[in-house]
Amino acid sequence: MKNVILLITAITGLQSLCFSQSIYPTPKISNPAGLNQYLIKAKNQKTAALVCLTGGTALATIGILTSAPKVVTEFADIFNPAKPPQPDYTAQTVLLFAGAIGIVASIPLFVSAGNNKRKATLLITNQKTALGLPTFVSKKITGLTLSVSL
């Protein structure tokens, strides 16, 4: 009973760590739609997604590996006419499902990280760096600016 409670507590702790948007808080930036905010958000979401994916994979692998000996003995006893007692797969099932939940939870985080990175890329390509050019010239030019503080 103590092992089951300890196992459930460990799984809950790992899953709550995986479901957080980021490990470190996102710093407040004055421009809410700025390039840096999108890049920081994308990086934090990708980190959280990788944590969910690796944690879920580890939990599922542990669940499968710990149930393998029981499955082998159960298949070996198929042809035994006497009914052997059925092995208990509770802990292995909990680990397997917790791992599957962690893996599935990483998918939306990867998608939103890609969306934020795409938004940051669009902000870079749509910068207004061609001020003062004639109207017939395309204003979507990538440029380099220099700021000198006085």
C-alpha cells in the first residue's frame, strides 16, 4: 500500500512539472507583441514540451519493462491446465498511462512553440526599415539598424 501511494505521489509530481508552461517565469517585456517575447515564449514552451516528452517516454518505458517478466510467465502458463493466479498489473498500468498522458501533453506545447516562433519570424520580415523610400519600391526589406544612446 505504501508503494502505491509513493508511486502515485511521484507520478503526480512529475506530471505537474510537465504540464507547467515553462520552468522559469517569462520576463515582462514592455512591448507585448515584441519579437523578444515571442522568442522567449517559444523557447520556454519547447523546453516544457521536451520535458513532457522525455518524462512520458521514461514513465511508459518503465511501465513496459516492469511488466515484461509477468507477461512472460503468464504466456508460459497458457497451456497449464491448472489456473495459476493472475499477476497484478496495477503499478505498471498506472506508469504506462501516466507516460502516455505526458507524451500526449507535449504535442500542444510543440505546436504553440512553433506558432510563436513563426510569429517572431514574421515580425522580423515585416519590419519597417525602409522609411523615406519612394512609394513604388517595396518596403518589405530586411535591414540592420544602429541605435546610439546620447
